[in-house]
Amino acid sequence: MPLSPISNSVGSALPSLPGASRADLASLNGQILRVKQQLDDWTTCVSAKTTKGQAEIQRLSAQLSGAEARAHRLAAMQTQAPAAASTRSVDVWA
């Protein structure tokens, strides 16, 4: 029998993306791994073909897709921020 679903959805513990840090991304990646494990448990479980099993697999798949999308956006923001900071210039008139 698969593990019980996590009590919080993957997105509920996430900070807003604009102020997110590397720790936020690491936390999100940990949550993604937990959801993947639960999804694997459900897909290999005997009850995977039942109505309840199919609903749980669908719910976990959607949760995983959303979390992965947020992780990709967060990672992109973190790589763009240093690049944007390095392209700034200051004009000095003598």
C-alpha cells in the first residue's frame, strides 16, 4: 500500500518567486522528490488500477508537474539575476 499523501500540497509552503533563494529551490526540490516517491508508490501498488488509485495518481502527477514548473521558473530567475546585475553600467561624465 502506498504512503499516505503529504498533508501540505507542494505549492503551499513555497515563498513568492521574486524573493526566492537557493534554499527555497533546494526545499522545492526536496518536495518534488517526495512527491515522485509517492507517485512511484501509487503506480506500482496493486490498487493503482482502482478508481481511488487512478485519482491519486492523477492528483500526484498534477502536483508534480506544477512543482517542477515552479522549480524551473525559480532556477531561471536565479540564473538571470546575476546576469542582469553584471550588465548594469554606470555612466561617469568627467
